[in-house]
Amino acid sequence: MPTIPWIRVGTPPHPETLVMASRLEVRSLRQVPGFLTASLRLLLQARRAPGALGVSLRAELFKRTFWTVSAWTDKAAVYAYSAAEPHRSTMRRQRAVMRESTFVFWTMPADQLPVQWDQVRDRIARERSTDA
């Protein structure tokens, strides 16, 4: 299970930070290499995005599942990143290979960064059980 560990890219300007986490599952193993390549490209974009504070990626390749977690100054920064290229067109193309996806947002004290993977899994599991 390849994991890109937490990469701190900014200094929090406020005591609270916005966290965005996702779980993305592709339909088949054939789509994993392309999705991984796209995910790494978007990780690089996030590292350079205004308002980004930190990012991490975990790929469970044989489960066809990708996890992301990032911290941001605010929702406007997250939305600007997701609307910018290459994120916007990459996600549009990748929708065809997606089986399911879950996104969660929460705030946490900036001094508690980096976000731990068990927090991400717990929050996404709660969100998925609510949706079921």
C-alpha cells in the first residue's frame, strides 16, 4: 500500500484549519495505474495551491482504493484548487472509471496537524454509514 506521507506546504494563518478527506474507488484493476498517475499529478498541484497547508495520499492498489487528506486555510482555497487545471479536467475524465467516492470536511486546530490516517478512515466510515 503506497503512501505519500504528510507534506507540509504552508503555515496556518489561523488557529483552526479546514480538512478535506476523500476515499475514491475505481471499477477495475486495469484503471489503477492511470488513476495513480493522475492522483500524483493532482498531489503536486495541491502542494502548490494557494491556501494549502498539507497533503497526503494513500493508495490501496489491489483494493482499487485511493485516499487523500489535505488541510486548507478555508473552503474558498479548496474550491479554487478543485476548479483549477489540471484538477478540473482530470476529475471529469476519471469519473468514467470511478465506482464510488466519499468526501468529508471538518475543522481542527492547526496545531494538531498532520491529520492521522485513522482519523480519515473513521470520518469517512461514519459518512458512508450515514449515506447507506
